[in-house]
Amino acid sequence: MLRRFTLLGVSAEHLQSGSFEELALPLFDQLYNFAHWLTHDRAEAEDLVQETYTKALRGFSSFRQGTNFRAWMYRILRNTFLSSRTGLKATATLQLDLEADAAPLPETTDTVTPESILIERSNHHLLQEALDEMPVHFREILLLCEVEEMSYQEISETLTVPIGTVMSRLSRARAALRAIVRPKLQRI
Amino acid sequence: MACDSWVGKLDAYLDGELPAADTSALDAHLRGCSTCAAQALARVQMKRALKTAGQRFTPSAEFKARMRTQLAPKPASAWKFAWAFPAAALALLMLTVLLTGLSDRRSRERTLVSELTDLHVSTLASATPVDVISTDRHTVKPWFQGKVPFTFNLPELQNTGFQLVGGRVTYLAQVPGAHLIYQIRKHEISVFIFPEKALPSGLSPRPSEEHLAFHINTFSAGGLRYYVLGDTTPSDLDALADLLRSAASS
């Protein structure tokens, strides 16, 4: 009989774990940065972040405790972007690249040290240009891994793909980044 | 293992995602292989550079403030419709006069139901829920003599599915009363009996009420107020209330 009281307490879990604002506001700057990288436009990024927070707030009651809140927020943002006009345009030519996720990746053994030395000399502008030029699915996975420092598991939850796909796509994204950066460095 | 195999694992290693055994083996390899060590160093540098280059955009202060306002819990906007205050105040005053009596009554009912639910739950949670343990009404009823300022009849339960567990003295609004515990299909039901006149006025919930998934049934018989409360079905409570009512009038 007393168990009835425990069962009644289940709905109080959200209250115990903090409000939506407490959980979501600390992610605001990072989410905006990610949104701006995806949209390439300040106004669009603001709309995207605003829509993400509105959707997340509306769906917060269905957010399950124990799941990763950060990955949940990024997933909402990304899905909102992908269904937007800019997102649809950005992904229209991606299908072939995505299919190649599963293909084995040729690993280069040629040293990238000279590039890295130049990169370390704070040539951020060059790297930012390279990221801008990348297909959106490479850009987003690099940002989630390197900037947000998400684990493969978190990236897998955000992108809703298996961890194996996260690893292969990440490798391809890094290879693609090196391929874009190398000629730029040679021109310097 | 050849260098080619290790190079394939370098990214996972630097991302901290390589299994522990592979990590130790790769650590050892990197200490002895300058080619792979140079690769690892280059990738670490690329990771660091990307981390910095990727943190490129910051939201404007205006946008940030706007979002904070939108997300902050909204206080009641008291001044938004200030023009409507005089008319609303008059209507509110009239409504308040009309509703005060009703809400006071509902509030007293809620308090009563909460108190009875608390009594029920705390009694069952106690190590000694009853002071007189007996399934025999002829044992339980006399036990209350001299302990509560009234007497009452208890029903015969044979073939009803109900079983008397025992009783104890209880208090509601400083009024002593009898608290009996019955059982049906492993569900415990509390029956509270108080002299009606001694209870503060308004302490009678509706005949059938629900509170925190507990049901409560109440009736008055022979100057006594009976409350039947439990987590079993309302029909069980009604059946027990009927039995008690019949016994009270016999």
C-alpha cells in the first residue's frame, strides 16, 4: 500500500533534477556557436537556437531522466536545422558522401607535421575557412568532437547514428579537412 | 604490429576512445616509433587548433537577453491590464463574497481528507498498527470501552470478504475516536468513527471523495460520523460502509 506513495512520486523526478532553464541555459553559447556554423548566418542561427529552445521546452516533460541532456538539445537543434530550407539545401548533395561512411578509409602515413606546425602558429582563419568549405555532415561531426569534446557515445546520440558510423565519419571528416588545408598551406 | 595498423587507431586513441588494452599497447609503440609519434603529435596539434578555431561565434548580448527573458519563469503580469482593474476589482469582490464560504468549506474538506489519509498511512507504516489485535468484533468493540466517549456496533463479516484486523484509539481535531482496520484482498481499509457533535463544523467531506489515489466514503449514523478510507476500489469501500451502516442502525 505504501508503494502507492512511491509511485505517485515518480512525476516529481523532473523537479528534483532541476528546471529546464537550469539545465538548458548553460548550453546557450555553445548551441549558438554550433547553429552559426551550420547556418553561416547570424539571423538564421538566432532563429534556429530560438526554435530549438522552444521545442525543447515543449518536449521537456517527455525528456527521460538518465539520458544525455546535452545530446538531446543538440539533436533537436540539428534536426530543426536539417528540416529548414538552409538545411535541406546543405544536405541535398550529401547522400553519396554519407553512403561512403561505411567504406574503408585509406589511412595516409605521410607526415602532416609541417601542416600542424603552421596550424599551431594560430592560423585559425585558414582552419575556419576549411571548416566552412566542408560538407555539413563533416563539419558538424568535427565540431561536436573537437569543439564540444563530445564522446563517441554522445555524438552517436546527437546524430542518431551507430558508434561505428561516428568513427568512420569522423575519420573521413579529418581526412577531408587535411585535404582542404594542405593546398591552402602551400599557398601561404 | 605494423605501423599501418597503429595509425588506424591513432584518432580513437587521441579522442580517449580506445579500449584500455589497446591504449597501453599504443603507448608502448609510440615510445619506440618516431614515425607514429610524429603522426600522433601532428593530430594532437590539429585537434587543439580545431578546438580554438571552432569556437568562432558568440551570441549577441541582445539575443542572449531576449532568450533569457523568454525562458525565465513568468511572474503574473499584474500591470498588463491595469486599465481593467476597477471593473475587475468590483467583479472580484462580488465573486469573493460568493465563493469564500464555498472555498472555506472545500478547504476544510481537503484538510480533513489529508489528515485522515495521513492517519491511515502512518498507522499502517507503524510497527504496531493496532493496539487490539483481533478478528472478532466482540473482542474489539469492548476494548474501546472507557477509551472513547461513545460506543458503536460492528458488523458481522462472515462471507463478505472483509476481515477485521484490529483497532486503536485515534484523534482528529483533538476529538478522540475509534480507528478500526479491515482487510480485503490484501488491501487495508481504515474505518474512523467520531462523535459527530464533537467534530468542528464542516468536517464532513462529500459522501465519496478521492485523494492521492485513496478513496474515502463517509456517512453519519446514530450521532456518529464514520469515515471509510483505503486504496481498494470505491465499490469495496461502499460495501464496507453499507455493512457498518446496517450494524449501526441495528
